[in-house]
Amino acid sequence: ACQGGGSIRFDEDSKVIVWNVGKLSTQESKAEGTLIYATDPKDGTPKIPSEEKSTAQLAFVIKGWAISGVRLDSCDVTSVNYTTYKASRYTTTAGKIEYRIA
């Protein structure tokens, strides 16, 4: 279960966990999670090799948030014959991050 309106789903075919954390209310918002590996019920040993257990890949998109804190102050559009809509949208995207835990 997720607090704050998010959701967690495990795709059995691709072995991927999809975690939607919901709406982040402020720049200082954070998300935390814990991953517990399946174990053998007889002796409690992990069902996956330790070298696989110590690697996690993470990819994410946060719409409406600039991780750098850089904000657009103004935007001037010239040489057009229509009324422009001056606005900007922020998105933070991580291509692919791999964490290796020793």
C-alpha cells in the first residue's frame, strides 16, 4: 500500500516494480521505499544470487518539477502574427541509473 495516493504494481512477466508516488506537494517532498527479496520459507535464504540482489536500476519522470531548481523568469516571443501563450512546464527525467550496493 502507498500513503498519499500513490500505487505500487509488480509486473510478473518483466520482473519490474512500477511505483507511482502520486502528486508531490512541495519542492521538499520525498519518496521512500523498501525492497525485500523473496526467501526460501524453509531456511530463509534468498531465492536469487547475491550479485543480482545488490543491483537496482532506476528510471523516473517528475512532471512539473525542476530538480536543479532553475526557473524561467520571462520569455519574449517576437516576429509572430498571433497572440502567444507565454508559459513553461518543468520535467525532471532520469535516463537510467544503476545502483550497486556492496
